[in-house]
Amino acid sequence: LDARWDSVKRGMTEGLGSSSHSSIFFATHPITAASARWPFQVFLTIIVAYTLCSGVLSSIAYQTHANSASLGPFQYFRLETRLTRNGSTGEAIWSPGVSDFGIIGPSGCTGNTALIHKMSHHHEEQLWTPQDSFQIGSSFVIGFSTPREMDGWYLRTASQGGSEGADPSFFTVWATNEAPQIGDGSCGLARDGENWFVDATTIEWCGATWDRVGTPKWRYTAPIQSLFMEVPWWDLLALLVDLPLERGRLETFLLKPAWYTFHFWWILPHLFIGLSALLTVVSGVFSNKPIAKYLPAPHKTLALGFGSAWLSAMLSACFTADIPHLVIEVLFASVPLLWQAVWCVFQGPKFIFGLWGFTLLDLAIWGALCFWMWHSVCVNNTGLIGLIFSVGIPIGRQRALWLSKKLLRQDQMRYEGLWRTLMANKDGVACIEHLTKVVRMIGLDDKNYCRQHNRLRADNLPPQLRAKSMSNAAPNLAANPLFADLGRMYLQGRPDSNSQVTSCNQLYAQAALANLLLSERVKVWAEMSQGMFRVDSEGSEGQKFAKWRDIKDDPNMVAKVHWTHMKRHGRAIEKLLRSYQNSPSKLLDISRNSVIFENMTHLTNCLGIIVTDENVRVERLKKGYRQTDPEETEGYRDVCINLRIINKQAQGVGAELHICEVQLLLLEFAALKTFQGHQRYVSARNTRGT
């Protein structure tokens, strides 16, 4: 069983196959469980197709654009200053604030024989000298005899001293193939009331239509569209530039990105996430096949993919340290990647909170980045997908809970009707109140801490306590010499609060022994309190119950008793995954039994007998016949006792610490527990994933 449980924790989806789609995200292995469901596999396949295609096509696009001109050809170019260092805008700007402006061609040359850009020297092209060059208003215009391609532009700050305040803090570069009609120059004057940042990609200026081709700063965008359509592969930003105060200083602006800047942020993260999603799909498809043990767990695969994407982003930020605004974008935009990588590793029933965190982080970060870079609000596609899942999963969960309640509605109405009948009787009310007082006097309720623990080891105690405990451990060593050979000295009946049972094999071995002892104690309690058990009805309609004191001496009737079976392995694994956070120590009902009573007086008497029985120790009382929310229990009521068998027999076989469960219920409630009702309960349980 431990090997089976280990395979489940490694990635096999046993125990979650019958849960509803929404409930698996609240289990202890949400990603593992989801990877075996076809809707999630389809979704991941779409993610695989998108990310891998995006990464591959981005690489192709980079090679295509890197070997060709960035923009053009255009014949006329214009630099328009929109905001100056001293804060002037609109009509307050009377000049472009630069002494020279030109474009950088594919060769990397500026067009001026004295200005050669250091990036490239291996192209042999004629240097471009503008045919026309003049200033008008806040613009600097240049024109060529024939259209020219460009890979960037350059400018030179004003040469006269004291002009620093007029330096452009934000400018726009425009290009056209239409000759501008300057006339008296009034068309070139700046307009008051205009924002210094321009959203328009084309404008009319001096009789010509101009396309926006540059701003002081830009970012690179997914180049897939530019591979198939005539669109640029960068976004022009509304960020300010701080030109040097040195007069006559040359500044160049080159559009072509370095390969590492582009690959480590726009290509590799897509490939890492796509490959991890592909491997997750493969693991999910073969989750219940023998090959599954050779495949990595889906949640670790996705964590590795997101983590690798984040590391790649960090490398991009390091290599791009000389471009601060790109570094800021990468550092902040990659935070959701790191968040999701960590959350995939530490998956659990709170996975939905991690998904919400990822969604809110992505939406908030991209909202802030968009406002910073463009002075507008935008939403990233990743955030939208996360939002759909973050909202859809809880909605699906609520629907599953509603369906589960609907399945049990008729049973709940029957239980509630029976309860109202019981409460309408004064004797019944008195018995309920008496039972409540008894439970209160016992001092145990469903809030008591209850776990399966190992025995306390005397050899691990401090020296002062060790010698005192060794005398208690001596009888145990005589009965179990193997422990002495191992150097382990266990104290019988002493649970170690720091050592919970982690082995399913150990739990079931102890439960098998404890169950035999529990069955004998249950018979004693039933005989003393007129308790009953379910017996074979021999083909007659309905269920049949018999008092143990009436049938205990009849072998034929004893053989017909329906004793409660130990919890199935499959159901135990379901509970570990769905409700118990993979902790076997929380399984307290592997060994279980029930006693049925005709009235509340007999039930209360049995409870008192159990509590005072020296062979057992009661650890917790759950529920009880008290006023409870019918929606919480679907109307069903009983007294559920968690206890340990602590007599010499239990200690001799090592089962005195194993916690069992005993249910005490009234005959009327037991009669309503039919096979069909149990099937509905199982369906509802699977729907809500508990």
C-alpha cells in the first residue's frame, strides 16, 4: 500500500478520477489530477501550440528583421519636440532644441561622413547626406532625393550655452514620402492644449501624411505579426529621455536589438513553458500506465518550466542593464512567472489562492507598466486567461456543491422529518438534552486534536527522563527483543506527539489488529445497552436489525450480522488526496464499527459505558444529536466516537495507539441508510470532491 501511495504522490491520478472537474483543484494534487482530465489536456495543448509557435516564429522573425532595414523607405523625416527639459509643451516650444538630426541607415552610418556608428563597419554603402535640412517651429525636418531605409536616428544637442532647458525630454520621429508644403511656416507651429505624448500612429502636418517611426524609448514586442504583416516589431513608449547637459553632444538611437536582449526574454521563456506544458500533457495521458513511474510529476514539470522562464528573464535583465526601462519591464513582468513556479511546487488545496495571486499580480503589474510606458491601461493575455480560470473554478466548485446537495435533498428531507418528529416528543427532547449534558461532562468534542501517533521512544528522551522511563520499557523489550536489537526502546501506551504515523502499511496493519479487538468490545457494549446490529433480511423488503443480547448465543443469527468492514484502500487514498493534505495520520476511521439503538436512553447508556470502559480511551466525540445546520450534515445525525483500545491485548500486538471510530445511531436513522441512499451519497461526495 505504501508503494501504491508513493506512486499516487509521484503523479498517478488514482483517488481523484471520480471527482468533479472543479473539485480536483481543491485537492492536495490539483495539477496532477487536472493533467489527467481531457479538458485540461486540451487547454495545455493549446498553450503548447501557442508558446512553441511563438518561440519558433519569434526566432525566425528576429533573423528576418536583423538582416533587413527596420523601417522605410521614406524620403522625408521629422523630429518633433513635444516636451522640453524645463517642462514646456505646445506653443511654449519655439524650436526643436537640437542642432542636428539625421537617420541611421542599415550600414549603421549616420549619413554624415564624420559620424560613423560604432555598431557596424562591414557594410559598404554610400553615406547619406540629406538634400534638405531645416527647422520649423518645434520640428527639425530632413529630406533626401530618393527614399531611404532606416535602422535608427541621431541628434545633436544645441551648441549654444544656456540652452539646456530647451533640450527635448520627449520627441517623436515622423516619416513620409509626400513632400511637405511649408508655405509661410504656420502649419509647423505647435498647437496649444495638446498632450506631449501622442497615441496616433499617423498625423497630417503641412500638407503631408506622416507615420510615427520613433520616440526616445521603445520596447520589443512579439514579432510574429511583423513576420506576416506590415507592422513594426517594437512598441514606441511615452517615456522621457534625459539628454546630457554637454552642448553639441551626439546621441544615437538604434532600433535593432542585441540578440541576447531579444532571445532571453522573447524566445526562450516561451520555449521553456511550452516544453514543460507538453511534458505535463504526456504525463497526464499516461498517468495510469506503467510508464508513469518514469515520467516526472506534472506539478514539478510545470514548476521547472516557469522557473526556467524566470531565470531566462533574469539573464535578459542582466545583459540589458544599460537600457533601464527594459530592465524594469523584465524584472516586474517576470514576477508572475516566479510566483507560479513556486506555487506549482507547493501545490495543495489552496491552489486556487495561488492562481488568484498569479492573476492579480499579472493584471496589476501589466496595468502599472502600461500606465508608465503609455499613460493608458491595458490587460495582458496571460492575466485574462488566469482571470477566466480564477473565476471559473470557484463557480464550478459552487455548482458542484449545489449538485451534491441536490442529489441528497430527498434523503435530507427524510432525515429532517425524522428529527422534527423526535423533537416534537417531550421525552425525546429530554433525552437529547440529557445526551448533550453527558457529552459536555465528558469534556471532549469535535475540536479536540486527534491524529495517529507512533509510540514514544525512551532512548530519545533527555537523560533525566530516560532512566525513569527505561523501567517501563523493560517488559516491552522482553516481549519484543527485536526492538532491543535495533536499539529502540518504545514505551507502550505513550504516544509521541512529535511523531505522526506516515506509513499506510503501518496504519492498516494496526487497524487490522485493532479492528478484531474493537469488534469484541462493541459486542460487550451492545449487550450491556440493548444495542442492535444490522442482519441479513433473507430476501424480505426493508432492513432488519436484531439486539445482540438476543442473538449472541445463536450461531446462525450471528453469522447473519453485517459487521462493518475496514475502509477500502482506494477510499483511503481518496480522502488523503481530497481532504487530508496527504497526511496518513489523519485517517481515523480505517477500523470502524456502529451500534444501533431503539431509543435515546439506550444510546446514552452505551455512551456512558464506553467512556467508563477501562479497555478503551476516548479521544474525541463528533457531532452528536444536537441542533445542527442541516446543510452541514445533509440532515444525518449520530454520535461519532474516536477511541483507542488500550488493554494488554492491544499493547501486546502494538495496536494500543491506533484510533478507531464507533458510531452510535438511532434505529430510525439507521433504517433510512439504504443502498440506494449510499450510492447517492457517494455520487454527491465525488461531485464535491471530499
